[in-house]
Amino acid sequence: MANNNTVKKKKVKMSTGDKVFTVINTIIMILVCIAIVYPLYYVLLASVTDPVVVSSGKFLLYPEAWYTNGYETTLKYQPLWTGYANTIKYTVLGTLISLVCTIPAGYALSRYDMVGRKPIMFLFTFTMFFSGGMIPMYLTVQQLHIYNTTWAMVLPVAVSAYNLIVCRSFFESGIPVELLEAAKIDGCSDFGFFFKIAIPLSKTIIAVMCLFYATAMWNQFFNALMFLQDDSKMPLQVVLRNLVLMNQSNQMGSSASEMVTKQKLAEQLKYCVVVVSAFPLLCVYPFLQKYFAKGVTIGAVKG
């Protein structure tokens, strides 16, 4: 009886065409992965390899000649840690402000009964293709009296039109209208529905927005040069740029041997600063990768 009741699983035999397709597909995917991973691996190798070896154009698989002066110079550079602290502050504060602005706006624009929904959405979309430019933004920051302050780094970029469209698309497809109608029958208000039902069901889009905004805030560079004046307030990206430029300019007036050493250091610093600036994001990204994939899919399909 046991043998009769047991359902035997039979393996489906693959045809010759399926086998060929699987092999070719596997090879292509392996090549694509190598093309994506190796540049990152190369930058890491170059940051600990003698710049002479790196400049020779050799295909590096391991650090053939260790040279760590770049990391020693970078980690001993005191403004680096100030820049890290500033970047973390701008990233955390800016991401929170952006979430507070984007999530409610995306939900409101997803409601078909919102008055003026289409014109407001058009205005947001219009800014993706046309903007006032640097001078109007600079004058706006000055007139708001937030120049050379933390707010100058977080308020001008508080809302991204693309992220807003992604949020709106998520709420349109992920929060059924029937759920809202059922909640209203039970006496739930619009604010109650948003905070008690919509937000708990939107963990995916909140995680996606955190990743999008945090990455953008972490990599801010040009706004810091425009809106900040004090070196003590500069973010990490500007500090690392100044470190590279400083070591390049220090080569002037040096002897031949010193110039060679400084040239090697300047070359390696380019790779070291990439590793130092990208390392925190690389540590966080694997934990949010699945949400990132969902957000990209939603934006591509619904946006």
C-alpha cells in the first residue's frame, strides 16, 4: 500500500536542444558575472598593489607586489574621519526627510479620488526633463538662509521625481482600492488607513527608497562644492578628492626619487579612495538587494 500511495517523481529528460541552450546560457551568465565582478576586484587589487605593476597593464588576479602606502596616507588623513562623520549625518538626516516627503506624496498621488492628481503629477514629471539650473538653485538656497548649513545638503534633494513615481506605482498596484473601501466601512479615516494599513504593507518600497536616497546622499559631491564653504562641513567625497589633488600637487619641486615615490602614491590613492568611499555601501547593499530588485521592476513596469 505504501508503495502504491507514494508518488514517484520522475526526472524530465532534456532534449539535445535544451541541453545546448542550458550550456550556452550558463556560459553567457558566467561571462556577464565576470564582467561585472572583475572591475570591482581589480580596483581592490590595485589599491594594495605596486602602482608600477598596475600601470603595466597586466591582468591581475592577486596582488603581485604589496604596496599599502595609499591606505596608510588615506587613513592617517585627519579630515577623512570628519568627512565620514559629515557624510553619515547628511545621509541619515537626508534619507529620513526624503522618506517623510516621498512616501506620503506617493500614496496621495496614487489615490484616484485626489483632486488635481494629474496636473500635480505632470509638474513633478516635468522637472525630470527641465530644471531651472544651478544659478536659480544657488539663489534659492541663499534666500532661504541655509547656505553653508546641513540643510543645504538635504533640502534641495529631498524629493526625487523618479522615486516619487516608483512610490506612486507601488501604492497603485500593491494597495487595492477594495482594501481602502473595506477599511472605510469599518470607520477608518484616510490618515488611519495610511498609517495603520498602507505603511505596514509597504515595507518593500520603504526599503527601496532608503537604498535609493541613502546612495544618492552618500555620493553627493557637486552640491557640497556649491552650498558649503567651511572645510569642516565637507562630505567624504569632497575630502577624498582634495586628498588626491593635494598629493598630485605635492610632486612639484621634488627631487627625481621623491617625485617617483609621490607619483606612485598619487596613482594608488585613486583606487584607495574608491574602496574607502564605496565600502560602507557595499556592506549594506546585500541586505537590501532583494528590495532593490523589486523597486527597479516596479519602476520599469509601472513608471
